[in-house]
Amino acid sequence: MAAVGIVVVSHSRPLAEAAVELARQMLPNSTVAIEVAAGTDDGGLGTDAVAVSTAITAADTGDGVVVLMDLGSAVMSAETALELLDDDVRARVVLSAAPLVEGLVGAAVVAAGGADRDRVAAEALRGLAPKQAHLG
Amino acid sequence: MAALDTDALGTWVREYARAVTEHREELTELDSAIGDADHGTNMHRGMTAAVAALDATPPADAAALLKTVAMTMISKVGGTSGPLYGTFFLRMSGALDDGSPAAFAAAFRAGVDGVVARGKAELEDKTMVDALLPAADALTAAVEAGQELDAALRAAADAAATGRDSVTPLVARKGRASYLGERSAGHVDPGAASAVLLVEAAATTLPGS
């Protein structure tokens, strides 16, 4: 069983923590690693590529990491974070274009079930499908 | 080592920090018109932290100096300019060969190429690239033509300012400003404005040869 880690990158720490809380509600008793890199160190809105690389390292157990992000600098900070990682860790990381909240919930559920990295990343990308199907 | 040693590059970085601090409100005002109103604040926070980091741990050489600036910008700026300017200084640091004007021009070019790769912006998208690419072209051409570095950097700074002004009438195609569509036309791009300050700081501080 794989133990894929998840990293949430957001401009806002409250936004990231609330998204994780929402996802954790689906995962009773799960130990899936969900790390947050969000906000500036003075509590403001912003992203920090060094913090993202630290979060990726913390979430990585060797089975891969899926990174979800909000917009703008979160995307570029996540890309920059990859440059700061060792080659072997970087090779295990996927940056996901999934919507943050929906992608996180989907990814966390399958990661908690022991899915491998590519399956977790694919589930994140499917994040909008239930809502699209419902709304038609 | 020629004239472009650790001290010279440190003077450039400090002058840039001073310039973004002086123009902080103006940069934020430009950004409030077509973005999220934080560019001046972010650049001031990042460059002030970079100077503090250099003061706390004096870098061993020019490459280490540029790397310290890069890592501080990546970590402290918060907005998109953090990864963009951080990548600029990181690639410059990796490409800096020796202290010659040609090496500086090549390293500057590597930094600009890094910004283009990171931001995926092209000319006339109305970003900092519209100031930095013409600056890199002018710098390379002037150094290859045998001009002294200070004259070459003057040409580069003028090209950056011309590039910044040339995209003011355009509609932004990248970044937060692109959300505004037509409303972004007629405004100076804040990223291009801070990029001009970077090249201007080099032109006023770096030595002739």
C-alpha cells in the first residue's frame, strides 16, 4: 500500500487549513500526510517557495507527493520549490492543475486508501466532475 | 577578478533595495490600478530582507551574494514577483563566470531567460519581460561592440524604460492584470516598472570595466 503525501499551497493560511479540515472530515483515523505551505511568515497573504519545498520534504515518504495550489504566485512558488529539492525527491512530485478544494478532497480520499501517486493525481484532476455532472 | 566583484554587486543590490523602497508607494499604486495592490510592499519587504541577509552573513563571493538575494526573494516577497525575481538572481548566480563585463552580460541574460521560463510570458504580454528582454539585448549588443560596462548598462536601462513604456497602451495577457482585460490598457505595468529600477540601479552603481 502506497503512502502518497499531499501538499496544499495557498496565499492564505486560513484558506489552506480550512480546506484541509474539510478533506480530513472524509478521512477518519487516516494518517495520510497533508502538509500546508500558505501565507507569508508575518501572517499576510502570499506564498513562499522555500516553505513549499519544506512541506514537500515533510510529506514525502518515498511514494510520491501531489501538490495542490490556488492561483498566481502559488503556482510559480510551487514550480520554484521543485528547483530547491534534491533530484530524487523532485522526481516523485506532481504539481496538480486541479481545483484546490475539490481536488484536495478527492486526492486525500484515494491517498488514504493507499492509491499510488499517479492515481492520487488523477483523482485530484477529476475534482470538478461530480459538480459538473450534478449541475449539467 | 575584474571590477565586478562581490562589493560591486552588493552595491547594485543595495541600490535596488533603496530604489524599490523609494518607489514603494508608486509601485503599489500602479498595481492597485491593474492588480492586487501589493507590488511595492512586496518588493520592499523582499529587498529589505535581502540586504539584511547580506548584512547578517557576508557572502563569500559574487555567486553566493546573488544566491542569498535569490533565496530571500523566493521566500519573503509573497507575490509572483518573488519566484520571478528569485529565479532571475538564482540563474544569474549560476551563470556568473568571472568579473568581466561579458560575463555579467551573459549572467544577466541567463537571469532574464529564467524569468521568461518561470513566468511563460512573451514580449507584449505586458509584464516585466517587456523591460528585461530589451535590456538584455541592449546590454549584450553594447558589450559585444566593445563599450565600457557603465555605458552598456546605460543603454540597457534606457531600453528597459522604452520597453516598459511601449506596453502601457496594451491589454495585459499575463498575471492578475489579465483578469481585467481591456481595463488594463493605458496603465503602466508594475512589474515592468520595478524591472526598470533594477537595470537603472545597475547602470548607476556598476563600474565601467
